[in-house]
Amino acid sequence: QAELVESGGGLVQVGGSLSLSCAASGQAFNSYVMGWFRQAPGKEREFVGGVTYSSSQVEYADSVKDRFTVSRDSARNMLFLQMNSLKVEDTAVYLCAARTTFTSVVPRTTTGYNIWGQGTQVTVSS
């Protein structure tokens, strides 16, 4: 059974950094597009960044571009999110997602993914 498990969340001050990991198991995730989303209280789930199976394409939301980096280690079935220069507005639950059908581009909507992790809380304090 396919499973995604996030880790690495926590509390950090404004301007700090955090690194999130997503461990995938149960399927050949090295063949899938994977992405990160986030959801703040009372808000819709929003796209943060994603990467194709070959890492040939990496996409970011405008709000995190130049601050966040998405990467993957396909041999280990791992997805990463390096977050730098964190802002209060980055506070949210961060979720890892995967799409198990072929696509050559990184989807930016929740409907583009069919497997989700439970999420990890990131809190940025001022």
C-alpha cells in the first residue's frame, strides 16, 4: 500500500530555516511526479513546489520562489523541501503528495495528485 510520511516540521523564528522530508513506500515513487503543498488554518490547500520523476522540471509557487528548494532522491524514494528565509505567513501544515499516473509536467492543483501524506506542522514565530 502506497504511503507518504513527512517529517522535519517544527517551530522556527522569522528568517530561519527548516528542512522537511517525505519518505515514500509501497510503490515505485521514483517514477512519479511529487509535490509539496501547505494548508494554513481557515485557508485552502496551496501548491508550494513539485518535481518530475527525473528532476528535469521543478516548479515553485511565486510566494516561495528563491526561498524554498524542492529536491528528490529517487534511489531512496525520498522528497525534500529546504525552506530558507522563513516568514510568519509560511506557517502551515506541509503535505507531501504524489501522482501515480504519467504526466510530463508538475501539476499545481490538488487534483493533480492522488496520494497524500498526513502532513507536518511548520510554525514561524516573530
